[in-house]
Amino acid sequence: MSHQQDRSRPSGSSTALSEAYDTALLDLDGVVYAGGEAIGHAVESLTEARAGGMHLAYVTNNALRTPDAVAEHLTELGVPAEPSDVITSAQAVARLVADQLPPGARVLAIGGDGLRVALRERGLVPVESADDDPAAVAQGYGGPDMAWGRFAEASYAIRRGLPWFASNTDLTIPGARGIAPGNGAAVEVVRIATGAEPQVAGKPLPPMHRETVLRTGAKRPIVVGDRLDTDIEGAFNGGVDSLLVLTGVTDAAQLLAAPPQHRPTYVDRDLRGLLTGQPEVTPAGDAYRCGGWTAAVRGDGLVLEGEGEALDGLRALCAAAWSFAGSGVCGLETGKALAGLGL
């Protein structure tokens, strides 16, 4: 996707997305699995896409686990993967640190095994204490049981003037029981304690896109994710197309209110969207039509009329809302229009 693409409505595709793109850059949490369990239709959809020749790469802001562990988990779920198919924000932040420090530099690692392994891969030495003579601090998601004292160690080091790097700043992370605090929430704890600002590597920022391109060699990729502010904005910043799936943290109301950099090229219920084309959304006077639905702005709200596939109704509503908002954010009442779609 180029930044010049019309972002007033979702795009259509006459062919299956798995045929139109050579590589799917898939987020994991909220897209492939949640709380360690496969999301409905994910395994079957990815199996079929791969059998048709699409390369699958897994691009995650979650820095907790190593690529080996992620690949093993995916294989256990029924989606065979190699460690080289997995790109993590831990790898991206490790490269960012290594670009600024000499080989063998000590780095205070605030996070899990994924961060420590990635730092070692770049020739850096992870340490555990601010008193271990670190040259920098690297912070990544450490899981729900991460000790509060780790944030104190980071704060001690950063207050001494050390550079601070964060794998990502996702405030939340989806799990089997719901939405939980993510690494961004932990970063905020350290930010409040120190008044410092980290250098951030993960989606939607350029270091993550750079890491992904270097490791996958994709020629015509499509980003597949559940988050507007990381996956979709990351695709926008990288100039590539995107598919939003509604299996994670983003709901239909948030999608309608998206600014241009958060508007996906395509939207679908789940990963089955990779295996199909996408219907066109067409102007119809001052309204927009998709499938059997017509959506328009009337007064201070959105109006939806017709019947058919609920996702077609959502696509028509996106076109009406985004056209109304232009380069801003939709401020329309959306509840009534969404009520009949069950999304």
C-alpha cells in the first residue's frame, strides 16, 4: 500500500488475498492465538494459504518468548513453523541497541528469555542488575508474573543517565480470559519513575519493519493484524497493504473511528479472509454500497440499510465514516448502525 492510496474506504480484491500477495506478515496474539490457544479457523486457514504457495511469517510485538519457542508452539497448534519464520520485537530492539553500542556491551535486560536471547544474538551481554555495569537498558514484555523489582532496577540505571530501549509500547495484550496489561503499561511505570523516554523498536515504528524486511525478503507482503495502532499503522508506515481481523482487541466501533494511518486495506472476521477475495465498496450518490448494504451519514450519525453479510455492512459503514472524517477522526454516532450487524 502506498501512502497515496485512497483511504476513504476499504479496498476490494477480485482474487484471494493468499494469491494476490506472496507473504503474509502475521501478528500472533489476537490473530493466530489468544492465551496460547488457537483462534477459531486460524489453523485451517493458514494451512490452506501455505499449501497454495503463500509464505507465512509471524511478526509479533511480544518480546517474551524466543523464536524457537514460538515456532514450537505454532507447530503444536497445527501450523508448522521454523524459528526463521518468526520475527519479534525483541530482535528488533536488540538490533537497535547493537547499532549504538560496541560488541560485548552489557545491557540491563528487563524482560523474558526472548529479550535475552535476542541481545546475545547481536553480540551483547544481558545482565540482571543496575550494579552490573550495564551500558544501556532494554525493556520487553516479561509476562504476567514479572516482579515489580525489575522496574526498580530499570529506574536505577536510567536515572544514572543510561540510554533506555523498549521492545514495544502496546498498552494491552489479549489472553484467554480477556485483555491484560502489555509491555506499554510496564514502560509507563518506568517512564513515570524516571521522566525519561525510551527508544522504541516494535510496531508501528520503522525498526520493526526493517527487521521484518531483512528477515523475510518479502516482495509483495500483506500485514495481518488485530490492532490499529501497531499492526495497521505499521503497515501504513512501511507502505504495504493490510488486513484487519476482528479476533483481537479492535472492535467495529474503533474501526469506524480510525484516522487514515489506522485504516486497513481490507477487513474480515478472522483468518479465513486470507482465502477469499474482498468485495468492492462503491459510491452510490452520497452513500456507499457493499453487498446488500448501503451506508450513509445522516445528521450526526451513520445510517445503514439493507441486508446480507454483516461484514459487507461494516465495510460500507467504514466508507461512509472515513469519507466523512477525511484526514481526521470520525465523530459520528455509530451505535445504532452497528446494532444490527452483530459485530
